Amino acid sequence: MRTTAAVAAVLAVTGAALTWAPAASATPAECVTQPLGTAGLYAEFIEKDSVRHADSEGAVAVGGDATLGEPGLSGFSVGSKLSDADLAKLPGGHSLVVGGTLKANGVVLVKGSGVAGKVVDNSRGGGFDVDGDKVATGPSPIDFGKEFTELRKRSTAWAGVQPNGEAAVDGRSLYLTGTDAKLNVFALSSADLEKAGEIYLKVPVGSSTLVNVIGTSYDMQAKPTSGVWISEGGAYVQDDYDQHTDGHKSIRSKLLWNFPQAETVKKNYAAWPGAILAPNAAVSMGGKGGYGPGHINGSVIAESLDTVPGAETHQMNFTGCLPEVTTPGPVVTPGTPKPTDTPAPKPSVTTPAPEGTPTAPEGTETPSASPSTPGAPGETPDGTPSGTAPAPAPSATPEGDLATTGSAIGPGVIGAAVAAVVVGGGFLAFAKRRRRTS
């Protein structure tokens, strides 16, 4: 079985300056809620440029230029899962903020409004640029330079917090186990994370999890890594969109992958739970060779973002609590994960898609696989001994309210409307009454 290349993730910002607890304190008495500040309000918070296809269920903020949707490939919808309360917290009430030029093809703001420095019709005559008069031209309500200066400080400071969780391996399976009811901290080298064919996380429900990944690059497709399993209720369940228990969702919503040194973070086809904080990195979701798309069940905060058609970000923003640090210490040097004492579940049925295997064209219906439920190491889900466990399968492409077409059609469009969507192998074209942005 081909395995490895793991998970990368993220977190970090508060709109106001944080006071931190000592870096050596793994379980500080106090912590900061909503530690990502402004960035924590968005499913995608990007300092420079972003090239996106498919959809984001949450809000999107891009400090540079944003290319959203592309003729022949996809459109792009924004904010389908935002609540009124979510919208009220966003600067200016905008679900889409672009500091530079918005190059738009089939962009639909399902909820909220938008603002961009400039809007360019990138549909090339094949449909529409932005659906409705929802994107105004004007200055950004977000100071991206200020936000990312603070994010980088916090990312580095969090990397100095001493780990209190245990990282262990069995073959190519990586186990992250924490027992603290408030905060569980892990430190891994990006090289060790890449070696993981499967990642298993076990922490108490209600606790926050900080995974510091140290290194200048991380590639989830390197081996590759087939997915992330979360333990809740006695069994490990592969994370895949919204079909989980409340306990599983709680652990995921409080999970931050911190990449303080990374310049590149590459994600493959597997679903990625939690927030990704990579303030110095070019993050990609899928890439050359046909791997991808794979969704992020959380948020991504990065210097830049580039995705293949079909890759989505889901509205599952970070709700955890991170330590205060008054005097940041040096970045913790990760140790090598130790071997486990008991055998880990071994995949036995299916294997991840080989590197270079083309994904189904966006818009093609993909059979939905149920999340795998390996038991604890050496056990089946019911706790009986077993030598094998269900195989980790590549993440299905769950849609929720977002279709693999790459764009949802926004409500309230006046006049005659005809929409035709073909994505991946074909093209996305929306013929509607178009209202150009001013």
C-alpha cells in the first residue's frame, strides 16, 4: 500500500495583540479564545494572491488578486453556510473581500456582499462574471499587512509551547494522543508528518489541539497520506465532511495545524480536518500529476492559495482556545515519534489512489464512501482484538449544499435565468441576467 504525506494545518490570529503564557508551559492556566482574531472569521484568509475553483462555504478574504472560477473549469460560490450572526461579525458585512483585482467567472455570493479594488470579467463571453450587484469596488476593510504581521508572531510563539501530547508510530501509521482536558500540544517535523500513511488523533472531547509542524516544506502527497482519523466514542473514524458525532466535530473545530516555518504546504485528495495556519507559505490543494482535489474541513490562513477544480473549504472555523505567551521561547525541536506498544490498524481493503491518477472531472458524481472506523490500536471498532481494520479510502467528495459543479446559484436573481454547469472535463457557463459590478 502506498501511504504517507500528511496533514497540514493551521491557526492563529487575534485582532488585538495577545499576551502569552510562558513558552515552557504546556498546560497554561489561562488561554485566549478566538485566538485567530479577524482571520478566524474566514474559511480562507490569504495575504497575497489566490486562484480558486469550486466553492467556499464560508467567507473569503484575499489581500492581493483573486482569480475565482475559470471558463471551461468552474465557477465559484461563496458563503452558503454563513449564518446571519457570522455575517454580522465580518468587516463591512462582506463575505468576499479582495484587496486587489477580482478576476471573476461565474462568481455567486450565496450570502453576504463583496468588495474588491477592481472587478474584471474573466468569463470570456461564456457566462457571467459576478452574479448580481453584490460586489462593489472600493478599498479593503481589512489591513492584511497588519493582520499577517501579528499572525506570524503568534505562529512562531505557539511553536515554542512545550508539547504535552505523545506522537507514536506503527509502520506508516502516526498516532497523536493527548489526555489534557484543556489543551494538547504536539511537535512534529514536516518530514515525519510526510511519512505518515494515516494519521490518528485521540484527545478528550472539549479540549483544544495544537499541532506544530516544523520545517520549510510539507507535502501530503509525498508518500501519500490517505487521511486523518479522529477517535471519539472508542473508535477512530476518518474525517470526511459533516457526517460525524458532536464529539468528533468538537475535536475537529478545536484543532489547529501550525506551520510557522513552511514556505510551501501541499495538500492531496484526502479531507483535512481543522484549521491550517501557514502565514509564510504558498498553500496548494491538489496539483500537477492529477492528484486532488480534497477538501479542507476547517479554514486556511496562508500567504497565497492555489487549488485544482473541485477543492472546497467548508465552514468549520476554529473555535478552540490557545495559550497566552508573555515571553515567547525558541521553537521547540520535535523529537522522533516513538514506536507504539500495540499494533496499529492496518488498511486491508482499498488503497489510496496512486500518484498521478487523474481525478474525476468536477461535476462528475462521485460515490460517497462512509467514513472508515478502525478501532483502537490492535482492536476492531467493538473492542475485540483484530489484526486488520477497514482500509483508509481517499476522501469522497461530500457536497453538503455545494455541488461538485463548482458553484451554487445565488438566490434572488431578477429576470430570466438559465444555468448550465459542466466542470472539470467541460466548462461552467451560467447564462443569466448579468448585473455588472460598479
